[in-house]
Amino acid sequence: MLVLQHIRASRGIFYIIFMQEKTIAVVGLGYVGLPLALLAERKGYFVLGIDIDKKKIETLEGGVSPFLDEEVSRHLKEAKHIQFTSDFSAISNAEVVVICVPTPVYENHMPNLEPVIGSSEGIAKYLKKGQLVILESTVNPGVSETVVLPILEKASGLKAGVDFSLAHCPERINPGDKKWNVENINRVVGCTDETGLERTAKFYESIITGSVKRMSTIKAAEAVKVVENSFRDINIAFVNELSRSFTRLGIDVVEVIDGAATKPFAFMAHYPGCGVGGHCIPVDPYYLIEYAKENGFDHDFLILARRINNNMPEFTTERLQDALNMHSKAMKGSVVAVLGLAYKPNIDDCRESPSFEIIKHLEEKGVEVRTFDPFVLNRSTHKSLDEALDGVDAVVIATAHSVFKALTPNDLLSRGICIVTDGRNCLDKKVFM
């Protein structure tokens, strides 16, 4: 069916004719949804980008990315066949609807499915026969069928597997990674029905260069994501515990890990740090922990890993206190620069960043904290590295941004700073000893 769509864009008003079967709608235009929407546009789809944040929509209509990403910014400026809106009725024009909203946890670590529920309710009002709905948001096994599916069926009056298909393809994206991106990472898909499964796989095969694995059930596809990130969380917890142990034993844990990594099989190097941040690793295990608990099983191993990793910001402040004491300085009244607020290098994403826990622990001990992050200036107390370092007693490196990795001993000693807690092992220890 041909559809004549009128579009208002920042460049002016223009018309475009497109085929409905080549139109997709992406709900949620954050770190996952926007790169996916732009990728689909480059692969020949007409894309409807939907987000409830009207300020974000205005920013996107102006050709500006709401977050820092050079590739996204470039593709956004080049995109010609994409429309941004806060109106969910736009999904009625799409053959495929992809949900890419965040799935955080509450302060008590319980899964927060409100964004998924809200998006499902918005879509359900305009769902039509023949449409394919794909949930990319990370959820615990069972959410697609017990939360999303009932909402879609009740409000639309349609039946999944008969009138429409519901699929899950867990998002895989690594912000700031120059090698692996939304286009070349392999994907897995699961669906309510075989026809929908094949449609889902064909859709992703049409936009990515990686492979697409068809899973037997939606639950299996949902489980893939939480297992991936729980695996990483457990391994990080292991080396974080080694770090705490080896500190007492006088052993360089990084040197030991590098030594173990020379084994060509059965060992995968993970490194300790001042905490685990981001939208996946510190969040996803809780989805599996809670779901299993509801079904009569306790994930003791995952719970322990989360506790170990959650304690690393406090351990970081303890290490700093030890260093200050060695120099006859008290924590209370000291001035400390925390360098880095983002959860990983050279991006502006602060979600679940351990930096804020470190800051909280320092302030509780009476420390005057200065912060600087060149990618997150709006949340930094100081707008330049020089300002942040001027007159401080010690430094904590909480994010391995390139600008911090480039620091030399003279950069610090010339300012009278002789105490550095490298929370990311990003400085050359031999040079700084």
C-alpha cells in the first residue's frame, strides 16, 4: 500500500512517498533506540522515531543528538527519511514497531518496568492487524508474555500469534566502542509464533551485518541478555575481590591478571575497578534475581557478585583514606578531586556511575569534593581540569577518560599533589611509583 506522508522538518516542509512494509517505528530514542532508528534509515527504511520527551523531539528535529556520540550525530545530520514525534498514533503507519525504552531498577534494586508498560499502552491503542512488535528493552524472562502481551491484546482487541506478532530481540550496543556497534553485533530473536519469528529475523538481517540467531521461545531470548551481563558482573566481582585480597597480600592484581591472560584458552581477562556502572551490568542481574525469587529460587551467586561490586566505591574511599593517613592527613577537611562522572571512558553517560557513590562516601567523611568530567560538564563542579586540580590534597580517577590517562607525575607534583587513587588502573604504575 502506498502512503502519502506529510513531514515537517527543520529544513522546511517536504513530501515523501513510502511503502508501508518499508516503514518501522522506534519507541524510545535514547542510547539504544536512536542508533537503531538511524541504522534502519540508512538501510532503506522510512523511520518513525517516537519519544515522550518533547524537548528531545525538538532537539532531534533540529538535527542534534541528545547525547554525545560522533557517529550518531553524523548519521542524524545525513538522515532524510526519518520523522520524530511524541504522538503514538504514528505507529499505525508502520509494519514493525520496536520498543527501546530503558529498564532501570528502583533504589531497592527491584525491576522498574514502568517505561515498558507505558510504551506498551501507547502502542496498544493504535496496534493493527499484521504488525510486528519487537521489545528490545532488557527484561527478565517472562515479561514479554506476562506484561507486554496482555497490554497489547486487551487495548487492541487483537490476538498475538494470530493478528499480530510479539517478538523480543535484546539490545546489544556498547557506547563509545569503535569496533563493535549496532550494525555489526550479532543478535538473537524470539517470538510468539513461527511466522513472526521469521519476520523478526529477516528484519534484523536486513539492517545488520552480524548474524541473527533464532531462539525457540521469547523467554529464551529474554534470558540471553541477563545471562550475558550477569556473566560479566560475576567475573568483575571475582577480580574486585582479588583486588581487595591482594592489597593486603602485597600483590599487584593487574600484573597477575595479565599473567593469567597469557594462557591461550579457558581464561578471559577482567579487571578490577572502583565500581560497575552503566545501564546493563549493574542492573540486569537484579532482573534475573527477582524473577527467579518469584519462582522459588535464590541466586546466591549473583547476589554475592552484586554486593561485592556495589562495595567497591566504599573500598576506593578506604584506600584513599589509607594514603592520606600515610601522609599525616585526615579525611575530614581534605580537598579531593574526583575525575570522571561517566560510567565508562570518553562518553557522557552517567547511568549507575560509581563516581556518585564515591562522592557520597567522601562527603560523609567530611571531604570537600571537586569534580570534573570533560564529557559531563553540566554535572561537574569545575569546568576545567586545571581548576579542579588547583589546591587539592588528593585525586581519585573514577573514569578512564583519555585526558586523565594522559596525566603525568609532573602534572600532579607541580601542583603539590602526591596522592592519587587510580580507580581504573589507567595510569602507568611504574611511572607514578
